Amino acid sequence: MLDLVYIICIVTLFFLAGINKISGFSGTVKGLGTKPFFSLFPTFIHKLIILGVIALEIIAPIIMVIAAMYPLYSSYGYYSCVGLLLFTIAANVVYHNFLVVPSQRMAFLKNLSIIGGLGCALRIFS
């Protein structure tokens, strides 16, 4: 039961972020287009990437909560957790690299904490 509470605590942030990205879709797409590597690609690629991120941020938390409730689905929870973990690492490098933008240090550290929490959550599903 406590594992379920922990999972809900760690995934609520992702779920709400996915919902917020829907309402701010065009701004999120434009923001991605300003990043160094991604500026090389056309806008429709940015849109596809953000659609994938939205799907991950909404679907993975739901799967993780279900997997925490029903151990039969723990492998789905594990892979959903890995997806969020890899996404958070990538977001830290692309959006919150405090070595490039010093004001992003706290956002980087916040994501680092989330990465640690997701790493711990992997143990629940394994």
C-alpha cells in the first residue's frame, strides 16, 4: 500500500505536466525549436516529439499506478518508469543544463532528485 502512495507522489508531477503541455502545445513546440540540436529540424518534427512527450507523461504514470496496485503488471510499470527516467535525463540535458545557463541550477537539481526517485521506484516494479 505504501508503494502505491510513493508511486502516486512521484508520477503526479509528470501527469500534470503532460496535461499542461496540451494546453500550451504551441509554446512548448516553439520552446523545443529554440534548443541547439532541435533547431536543425522542421517544426513538424518538434510537434511529433512533443506529442510523444505528452503521451509518455500522461500514459506512463497511469500504467505505473496500475502496476503498483496489481503486481501482475509490474513489468509494464518497470518500462514506464524507465521511459520517464530516460525522458527526465534528456530534459535535464536539453532544458536545464546549468553549465550552459547558470540560472537553471535549481531546475537541474529538482530533476536530479526526480531521477533518484524514479530509480528507487524501479525497485518496486522489479
